[in-house]
Amino acid sequence: MSYITYPHFGPMTLLFKSIFQEMEVPEERIINPHTPNKHTLDIGSKHSPEWMCTPFKLSLGSLIECIDRGANHVFQIGGIGTCRASCYGPVQRVITEELGYKVKYTNIDYHKPMDMLRDLQSVSNNFNTWQALGALRKIWVKNYSLDLVEHLINFYRGVELEKGETDRVAKEVHNKIFSLHRVKEIKEFHKLIPKMFEDQVEIDEYADPLKIGIIGEIYVVLEPMLHLNLYRRLNDLGVICRNTVSLKKFTDLPAKVNPFVKEYYKLYRDKARPYMQQYAGGDGQESLGATILLREMGWDGMVHVWPFSCMPELSAQSIIPSISDDYGMPVLPLIVDEQTGEAGFQTRLEAFIDMLKIKRESERNGKPVEKISWNTFNYD
Amino acid sequence: MSKGFNNQRSKKRKKRVGFPRGLLYYYFKDMWETFFVKLGAEVVLSSPTNKITKERGVLETLDDECYSTKLYHGHVLELEDKELDYLFVPRFASRKKLEVGCPKFVALADILKYTKKNLPPIIGPYYSTSRENHGFWRLTKIVFEIGFKFTKNPLRIIRAAILALRAHRKAQDELIISEETLEKWERSEILLNDPPINNDGEDLLKVALVGHNYVLNDDYASLGVRKKLQKLGVDLITSQQMPKNLIKRQLLRLSMIDYGLEFPEPEKLPLQELEKHLVGRNDYLYFEFEHDIVGTAMHYLENQKIDGILMLVNFICGPVSVSMEYAKHFAKKIQSETPLSILTLDAHTGEAGFQTRLEAFCDILRMKKNKGFVPEAAEKESDLLLKNWS
């Protein structure tokens, strides 16, 4: 009997959970990872190679916790990649084997959607390809809604009048999304989500908040344990923010097939072309492109988070100073690893935001404060 | 009059192309040098790594770049004021379907362009088989694009390209030994590198030196490890000399879960079968320059015909962190008796400390070899340490 598990991945863990639910794997055979804590990271970094990137350590920790709870079939990334991300599955297999666990690994190559489908099909309740595709379709549709909710939270929490209101609505919306099982229902609900936030959360329309984009490695940008609740910290300082990476990059099949739709990350890559000609793994090129794009839309600054020893982001970080100079866009680099302290993090953020405020005042030239709403903030 | 004279002289002057002596240069130097020389260009090399290179490079780069990249920046800075027409920094990603280089090589040209002020135009062709499916036509395109910068004669370009490939193949043939030669070396019948200096009639040690080409062949970066070992009476083989076929066989085994002792020979297996082994399970060490390292370590850990394995890695190298884990795991898994030592190099490694470690390594190997064994007390202590660790 195989008990399936998968590593924790920020808010997208809910998506992975629902993949297996849609594939009609019995409830008791899915072992869902808990929200990681310090202990998880400690186990992970104890057993990983010293120089491996931090996402590897956290995902290993969360896998080991799940295996201790009885899982014996792991889904992890594998295949032929550009940076070390595609090594995660093979290397973690080696490590867990050394620790004495008997675990089967299914390594998913996210470059090949059809292989991904076949791998998932193999654990499903005898689904044929068509049924499996139907199940996967619900996932990418849910992913749109989940992304939208993330953006809405990071907007409303920065300008809400009554603290905690946004989180309450967000929880409500999350529960609703994952209780729906038909694509049509999910799509209808998707249209209602911005309205729900607008009706239920009261905002200060003339707060004139700073607008900050968050770029960096996808795992760190999405995982609150690693970025130390960066979004909440920024929101508490009265800033609205937005992340520029999304799991859509890998799961959005219709956009990949449709020649008339340009995927969001390709837009960033085109922007980054003069600075980094070719894709060099991870999200390095996207980070550069997003900085340029958001500056052109009048955003105030960027925060660049990446795990220690990440190769693609390091390349990006070497080039970012020249983009900063050319476009006048301030970028705060933050490196995270298993030993990052919260206090230092907070101080740097506060200092950065004070500087941004001074810069904005000097550039204002007597312009009146604009009224803000979700529609002026959203750029999708 | 004087203007015309100047023009004539500038026509006669050969165009100068700069090569930083670092990273990929150590893998492809024969190919690149032959190609540019046959095109009629003058190749300007930076001097071998020295203290100034290191210090300038360390100052120029971010703290968590790997040591070799830091040195590379130092080499580029040296070339800055040599009146070059071009700088050659290829964006090399991969040359086979299942193999990938280091992601830093792709972005290197762009990083140099935006961090250094006075650089000449960079020639940086992009080549990636694994992502973009590049092959013969892409190579032809690159060759002509570069060639027309130096000459207008297409025949000359083709000739240069063919000679370059031939030079590369010849150099590889000279460097890489066959399996028969390897067996001869293992039986101590021949020497492969410089003869070791035998002092006080001590036994010769046989050690495999494992690491990237740009670490092992750079005397300054590796702190002269080859000469040091030679003086300690060590008969060396380096990972770059190992037969490719053997390495591939070991790697193939790595992705078979139980490491069965019988493994298929890659040459005899049909391609489809091979792909089923590797691709279908998505479990393969795809970093091309790690293959030598892991394969050599695995081979000697298993056959136990030599005294020790010395792995030289430079600090915070990304792909090496993966291959180190594989080598360590394999040693534990098959309970190998051959010692494997991993030494880390970075900008602050002291020469004296390094020498001490090498001497200690050789002493332990000798103790083990002379049947005196490692003294009992030391063995007990190491057992205790191992227990506490695991």
C-alpha cells in the first residue's frame, strides 16, 4: 500500500493537496505536510549537503517529517534542468536512503507536461488520459484564483482600516475555492472574488501607500517560512506589495498550447533581454525583467529575495545594480538561509521604506495624492 | 597622405582577441585557440593566475560567487588594458541532450558587460542542446558569425573550424587514456603524470586527484597541489584523464536504485533502452562537468586498487555540492575501504594549512598501507566520532 506525500510549497501546498483529491486517491493514503517550522528546517539542514540551496533543505525537512508519519511514496521535482532545482528528487532519494527509509520517488519533470500527466495518472483511481487531464484542468483553474487571492491580500492588507479584516475574507475565499469541484463553478466564483474583498474590507482610499514588487526565487517568494512573512511585514508598514512569480509558469497548460497568449514570464524575459541575453536557470531573467516592467508602470521599489548559494539569482543580482542605475529603481537584496534573523530583516525593511518615502517626496513636485483602488493597482 | 598610410597599417594589424584564463578555457582551449589563430586573429591570453588576479577579482565580485568565478573576473580585469578588439566569453549551456553545464556560464558574458567599464565588445555565442535543441546548424551559424568579423573568405572560416575541431579531438585523445592503459597504471606498470619524488625510500602512493579542470590545472588556485603531492611521493591520476566510457557506466549505475553490481555497458545498449533507464525515471546527474568527478570517485571507491582519493573543490560551487553528496553516499553504501578526502579551496585558504593537510593525508595512507594500520586508539576514536555524528 503506498502512502503518497509531497513537499511543502507555501500557499500552493493546497493545490498539490487538491491534485491528489481530484485524482480520487483515497483520503487516508495522502499524507499532507504540515506548515513548516524551525524544527523542519533544522532536520532538513542537518541531513543536506552544506552548500545546497535553502529550499532543498526545507523541502527535505518537510519530506522527512511526512515519511516519519508513514508516507512511502514521494512526489518531487526531477529530470533535466538548468540549475540544481531538478536535482532535488534524485539527491533527496539518496539522502533518505542513507537515513534508512524505504521510500519510492516519483520525479516529475516540469518541462514536460505530458510526462507529468502520466506520472499523476499512475497513482489515480484508474483514470484514462482524458479524465486525468480533466482533473488537472481543475488545478490550473484553481491556481488562477489562488494567485488572484494572494494579490488581493497583499493589496488590501496594506490599506485596510480594521486590522485582520482581509485575512478573515481570504480564509473564507480559500475555503470556498477548495470546496468547489466543477470547473464552471470555480470560474464563476473567480469573477466574484475581487467584489467580495471590495464589499467586505474597508480601505483608506487616500492613504497613498508605497508600491513594492517582490522578485526572486520562486520557492522563497512563495514560502512564508523562508521569507519570514515578508508580505505581512511590508503590509504592516503601510505598503502594498505584489509578488511577480507564480506557479502558473509550470501548470498553465492552455497558455503554453495557445500561440496567441503570451505567458507572464515570457513578458519579463523579453524585457530583460538587453541585460541578460539568455535564460540562465531559475527565475534570474524574470527578476530582471520584472524590475524594468514595474518601474515603467510607476512602482516605487523592489525587494529581491533569494536563498543563499542560488546560482541564477546570484547572476541576476550582479546585473541588478546597473538596472537600478539606468531606470532609477531602488532594489533591496535580501539573502535568506536557515540562520536568517528576524530583527535584522525587519530593520533593513524599515530603513528601505523610509528611504523610498524620502525619494518619493523629492520627486512629487506638488502632485496631489491619488485615490487608490484595486483596479488602479492590478496590472494583469 | 599620412591618413592613407595609417589605413594601410591598420589593415595589416591583426585583430586581437582576449581569452581570460579560467573556467571553460581549460576545457576547450585547443579548439578556441586554433580557431581564432587560423582565422588570422591574434590571441591574447591573460597571465597565469597570481596574487594580483585574485585580489582584483575578489574585490570586483559579490561575496557568494564561487572562487573560480572570482578569479575569472580578475583575469578579465587584467585584459582590460591590453588594447583588445574583442573578448571571447561564450554563453555555453550544454552540448548534449542529457547534459548541462553550469548555469553561471550562460550569464557570465552579461555580468562582465554590466560590471566592467572599459571592456572591448564581447563575442558570446549561445549554444544549448538540452533547452534549445541546438546542433550542427547552430554551430555553423556561430562559426560564420564569428568568422566574418575577422575575414571575408568563407573557405578560410570553414578550414579554421575544421582544424579547430580536429585540434580539440586530438587534445582529448592525448589527454584521455584508454581502459587498457588505466589497468596498466593500476598495476603500477606505467606512470601517467610527472614521476613522483621518492624520498627516504618510502613506498609510492597511488592517489586519484579529483576535481574540475579549472581547479586542477590552475597552479595558483589549487595551491600547487600537483607539485606538492609529487614531492610527497604520490603517483597521480587526475579525473580528466579517466576513460569516458567507464565514467558513463558508473553514472548509469548511480541512477539505478540498488546499485546492482552488474550494470549494462552504455555502448552496447540501444539508445531507447538507455533513455528508458535515464529519462523515464527523471533521475540523472545532468551536470556535465560533474560526471568526471563522480565517476572517478565511484570507480576507485569500488575497485580499491589505489591508496586514496583526493577531491579538490572550490568554495560554494553549486554543482559540486551535489556530486560530493553522491560520492559520500556511494562510499558509505558499498562500505569502501579506500579513503576519500575532500579539501575545500577559497580565497582565504592558507598554503601552510593546506600543506599540513596533504601531509597528514599521505601519512595516514602510508600507515594503512604498511599494515601497521591506523593505531588502535585512533581507530576507536574515529568510531566514537562516527557514532556521535550519525
